[in-house]
Amino acid sequence: MGELMKHRLRACLVIIILSLSCLCSSVEASKAEVDRLKEETENATQKVEDLKNQQQQVQDAKNQLESQADSLSGQITDLNNQISTVTGEISNTEQDIAAVEADINKLSDEITTIQNSLDAQKRSMKARIQYMYENKSTNTLVNFLESGTMSDFLQRLEYMSQIVDYDQRAIKKFEETQASLEEKKAEVEEKNKQLSAYKSSLSSKKSQLGNLVGNAATALNVTAGQIADSQAAIEELERQLQEAKENEKRIRKQYEEAQLALAQRLAGEHGAYKGGYAGDADETTLLAALIQAEADNQGSDGRLAVGSVVMNRVASSKFPNTIAGVIYAPGQFAPVASGRFAIILANGPNKGCMKAAEQAIAGNTNTDALFFFTTSYAQNLHDTQVANGQEGFFDRTEGITIRAHYYYNYK
């Protein structure tokens, strides 16, 4: 071999090494970008969930405040009804007091009249006694000596006795009547005192009820303000939530586009796994869990197709050569990033997905594809690229549709 040929071979070898180095560097850079966008997507999703939780907490607080406001309104209505009842009782009590006061005035007038009558009677009695004393008619001996006869003397004594007896009866009757009136007046005055005390109690109760109404009304106003603040907070959180959702959507799109770009860099050959992988039960379970996360509702052919993609990657030199390595490769399978895969793995995959995993590992694959998208996403991606004047996604790939997924390789 000549020196020129050796030189050319060395130059080609250097170019190949540099190309491989650049490719590896590019792939590593793409993986780093995918990992970064994956983390941003997870953070954006978490922010959306946090805002949803905050919004729900504020909504719960608002509901509680509204319930409290309803309770306060009910209390105010009940207190106002009590005030109306107490006001009616006060009015009735005032009427009773007025009637009792009238009775007291009447009794006072009667006592005064009787007292005046007694005073007049006393004055008359005093005048008679004075007359009889001055005329010595009270002296029994004088009356006897002045009497012409015994009969006249006895008549005079009888007359004097009757006057004294009359005066005594009159005084006794007056005293009894006055005592009865005084007793009745005392009873009426006691009743008046009780009614006045009851009226005072009712007035105090009315005042207390009024204070309670005022306090409840103040609390209701405060609660209404808190409800308004809660509503404003809910609206602000809703605005932030919509922004967070838009941001999540934008970052997720970038994440998916970065995954697609990484897939393009890793592509270039078809899978062709035909069996021979020496996996264990744990790796079969891993594959079954991924199949369940990606295609549990896609029928037996759809489930097998997902398992085939994984095993095709295991067989490819551009992917890890183990099932675990393929599944856990950064940014490759959305259920792994979201945590759904881990949940299924913890609970154990179902029988249908276990069967699909076993078939795929045994080499009974139904596609040589290394990649797949949902058909709707693939179509939207194609339409967007065509609308942007680019070569469409379907024009740059070759693949088949199995159930709801499009399985493909780059041309």
C-alpha cells in the first residue's frame, strides 16, 4: 500500500472518529436539553397542581364564610323577632302600669274623701263635746239635778250614750275602711312596683338584644368583606392557573419536540429484534408495566407493538442493550417521567400486559419500529410542519398505525 493511500486512510479514519465524536457530543447535548425540559415540565405541572390546591382551599374558605354569613343573617332575623316580641310585652306592661296607676289614684282619692269625712266628723264631735261641757250636759249630777223627773234624766243619759256609741261606731268604721283602703293601696302600689321592675327588665332585655343585633350586623359586614376578598383571591388564582397551564403546555411542547429531535439523532436504522434476549422475571415485569402505562387499552396487537419497540431498541446499537436501560433512558417514555409507570410497577402489571411482554422478549414482535407517537399527535405534528413550509413528519418517516399509535422509523 502506497504512502498516499495510507495517508488517505488515516485522514478518513480521523474524519470518522471526529464525526462519531461530534455525534456523541450532539446526542449528549440533546439528552441534557431533554432532561432540562423534562424537569421544567414537571415543575410547571406541579405549579398547576399547587395553584389548583390553593384555589380549592380558598374556595372552601369562601364556602365556610358564606355559611357563616347565612348563620349570622338567621341570628339577626331571630333577634329582631325577639325584639318585636319584647316591644309588644313592654307596650302591654305600660298599659297595665297605667291601669294600676289609675287604681292607685282612685284609691288615693277615696282615702282622701274618707279622711275628709272623718275630719268633719271629728270637728262635729269636738263641737258637741265642747257644747255639752260648756253647758255642763256631760255632768251626770248636773243633768240629774236639772231633770225634772227621773224619766227625763234617763232620757238624757240615753241620748248621751247614743251619741257616744254613734261616735265610737263611726270612728271604728272609718278606721276599718281606712285600713282596708290603705292595705289595698299598698297591694296596688306593690303591683305597680313589680310592673315597673318588669318593664325595666324588658327594656334592659331589648337593649341587650339591640346590642346583639348590632354585633351580628358588624360580624356580617366583616364576613361579607372576607367573602369579597376570597372571591378576588379565587379570580386571581384562576388567572395565575390559566397562565400556569399555558406555560405547562408550552414547555411540554418544547419537551416533546426535544424528544423528537433526540429521536431523529438516534435514528437511522430499523429495529429487527427476533429473540435471544436473556432477560429475567424482573425485566419482564418492567416491560409489562411500561406496556400497561402506554397501551393497556390498545388491544393485544397495540400492547405487543409497544413491547416490540422496546426490544427493537435493545437490539439496536444506538440504544442501551438492556430493557431497564431502554425504559429508564432520559426523556424517552412519558409515563416514566410522570410517575404512572412507577405506580403500575408497584401494584404489579396485569396479565394481558405480562403476556405481551413475554411475547416481545421471545421475539414475536409485530413491528420493527424504534419510535411511536399517538396518531393524533403525529398528524398534528405533520400538519404543523407542512403549514410552516417544512417537509411533513409523515414524509420524513415510514411507519404503520396500530390502534391509536403510529409506529415509525426515520427514512
